[in-house]
Amino acid sequence: MNRRQTIPKHLRYTIHDFNEQFPTDESCLEHLKEQRFPGGITYCDKCQQDRKHYKITGRPVYSCDHCGTQISPMAGTIFEKSTTSLRLWYYAMYLLASTRCGISAKQIQRETGVTYKTAWRMFRQIRSLLSEADMQLEGAAIEMDEMYVGGKSKGHAGRPMRGDKQKSPVIGMVERSTPEKIGRVKALATPDVTTNQILGLVHEYILPESTVFTDEYAVYDRLGARVKEHKRISHSSKGYVMGDVHTNTIEGFWSLVKRGICGVYHQVSQKYLQSYLDEYSFRYNRRDQGNLIFTSLLRRVSELAAPRAVGDRGMSRA
Ligand SMILES: [Zn+2]
């Protein structure tokens, strides 16, 4: 299936669009400035009043035309202190937003000529924007399941055999889509999977009036007391759909993650596992937005930028 063709026209954003919108470092800087200072930089912290600012040629800063105080739109963002071209950052974000299974640092290295280390650091920074830690699941029907990354032994459903410390567990919860709204996912890397952990996550992320679907694994045993209804798919019928009792939605997400981690990233250390899960979840939760996921990602740069050192009045005075 060619997924590109399924994206409605108004949601398409191709590499051609990218090249047109962001032909140069300057155009990216201008875009970043508009995101952080809509309507332009108007306020000078030092003069403590509105002042005209002008761009300093050859440098990514704007200067107050009265006192000369300089403001960089990159300050406080993931681009601060980077010597990599801003356009390359934008391009890396475009690629990360428009693939389905992720993009490797190796590919950026090949395409653009930056070192592997630089490419890897860029992606780590970009991924740091993708966490949706506070997001609650609101769907009436939620599927919950775990998967395991790495390790060799295969217990039931890929669950680790006793003593298998190499597998890193991930607990996932996903809303089932409705005609009005696509279902969103929450995926968390955890040191282990216990009943208490499961109950804690249910309490934190799932509404009490939801119905939750799991399999028969014992860690889900006490879940029913916390939600409206707990429906379980029996092991013997795993893989089959018994009416609405299935976990196919979360399994679909797992296969996306596995394809990416095995196929694109090859292996992911425990330390960075959560950031990769955040990357997959970010795209999954916006899969109805086509390639405009890129726009959401660009917005995150400004949303998560550190506030300016001296007040943030300049930012709110749009
Ligand atoms: Zn000034």
C-alpha cells in the first residue's frame, strides 16, 4: 500500500514543499523568530520598552536599534549552541516527522555529510521534544498490553522467562478509535511489570468509566476494581477476535515499534528506549494529520523553549 496516496491533499507536505518553504538557513531562522515572537521582536528587556529590532547580517541574532542588546531566536531551544546549520536541523525534523518507522542517524549522515555523532545528537535532541508525559487517555475503550525489547529467550507472548534480565519491558495503553477521533497511545518503558505498576498506570492515565481490554496475564488480575469493566481475551484464542474482546490495536502499535527498532535503529539501549517510544507515539497520535506532523514538531521547538532570562514579556507581546 502506498500510504502517501491516502493523505488528503490539504494535509500533504512533500520534500518539494519543504525546499520551497525553507530554502536557506535565513528562512528557517525567520520561521523560528515568527514562532517565538509572533509579529516580530518588539520588546527590549534592557530598555524595558518596545523598540525596533534589526537582523544582524551573517549572524542568527536581532539587535535593539536603541541600545544594541541582542536577541537570538535560537536561545533556549534545542538549537542553542549548535554549530550545525539550522536548515539541516529543520531537514532532520522533516524526515523524522514524515517517515513511519523512524529515521536513522546513519541516513542523515549519508544524505548531508554531517558526522554520525552530530546526526545522532541531533536526533536525540529532537526526540526530547516528543514526550507527552501529561497526556491522559479519554477513550471509552482502552487496550492494555506489554511488549519486551531485546533479550533472546521467548516465553509466552514474548514475555521473559524467569531470570531473563535482558528484556526491557514496555507497557502500552491505547484508545480504540471512534468515527470522530483517532485512538491515541501511551507507551512507557518500565524496569519491570508488576500488578502494582499496572494499577498505578491505570490510575494515572485511564478514566474510571473506561472499559479496559487485556489478555489473561496475571499482572492484570486486579484491574477490574479500578475501571468500569475489564474484559480479557483468553490465551487460547489469542490472535482471534471474540466480538469486541481483543487487543489488536495495541498489537498493531507494537509491530510498528518493533519494525522500527529492529529494522531502522537495530537496537536501542534501555537508557534511550523511552525517547524512541515517544517518537513512535508522537507520530501515531497524529497519524490523521498526514505530513503536517512536521508542523506540530516545529511548534514544539518554541513551546518547549526555556523562557528568556529576563522576563518573558517580549514573547507575550505579540
Ligand atoms: Zn534596547
